[in-house]
Amino acid sequence: MNIIRERLRFYIKLTYLCRANFRRSLMMKDFKRFSIPIKGLGTGLHNYTFELNEAFFKHFEASPIHRSEVRFAVSLDKRPDMLVLDMNIEGWYETSCDRCLQVVEMPLEDAFQLLVKFSEQLQEEEADIVYISRAESHLNIAKFVYEYTCLAIPSLKNCEEDRRGERDCDEEVVRHLDEEAVPDEKPDSPVWDALKSLKFDDKK
Ligand SMILES: [Zn+2]
């Protein structure tokens, strides 16, 4: 019974996602270029390159990337049972330094592989694997292009790594932020005392 419920929930989610993506892609002319005609595609390698900038990322509500220049290259290998997408990301985006909040331009460089498998049955979601029906004539990869570019964001963003050349952090701001981060010298507050005095009975 649980398995059926799980499947149903997954199916509803999948239908919702497909509908949302479909609606969105219809609305956005900018997404048309990400639509790959897979049905007529011969087996073997096919290469695509997409230039991305702020105009692309603004379509995604919570995008951490705004001002940017990214070259997103896809090498698509069409095989009988799946499409293998090798993606290469090269570029930069504007953000702020983790230490001093100065505007920096961080490099975006990474490579990922996505498997698009043909399946007529509902499949569990897996990382880096998606399933489509053989009946699909096109594969719109705008969503993947966005998600993988976000994954290329470096974990540390600072002035030293600025693509325009190493810069110094604004030490005055760093000092100010460090002072603000000093913890309260009186950790015992009335609320904390009240919490400590609560007795929990595990045996109930
Ligand atoms: Zn800095």
C-alpha cells in the first residue's frame, strides 16, 4: 500500500513538474534554443553551445547568478537506450566576497554528465539521471543548463579568486564584520534559564 502511495505521489509531482516546465518554456522565447530535436537525431555525437548571461538567469526566480558570461557546451551522445550529455561550463558571475562583501567576479568552471534514459515506465528520481518517453520529439535542456551552472558556483567566494586578478579584501569592512560577530558575553538569558529548568519525563 505504501509503495502505491509513494508511486502516486511521485507521479503527481512529475506531472506537475512537466506541466510547469512546459508552460514556462512556451512563455519564454529564450528557452526555444535549448530544445534539442532528439527524434530525428542520428546515433553518435552532436555538439551544442549556449551563451548564457543575465537575460537567461532572470527567468529563474531564486537564481544566485545574475550578471554573468557563461559558455555552456554540451556533447550529446545518442545511443539506442539513452542520451549521454557531457556538459562543460566556462565563465564567470558577479557576486560578493564572503569576507569583505566587495563585488567580485568569480570563475565558473566545471564539467558534469547527465544520462537521459528512455523509459515508458515511471522511474524513481536519481541524481544525474532523468527518464523520458521515446515518444518525445524534443528535449528541452534549459532547466538542466540552469541547475548545472548553479552547481559550478565555487564554495568559497573571495577577492583572492577574482577572475580579474587577485585583489585585497577591504580590511576595514572585515574588522567591522568581525566585531559584529563577537558572541554575546552573557550567554545566560532568562529564556535559556527557563528552558534549563524544564524537566522532561522520558518514561511517558
Ligand atoms: Zn574580500
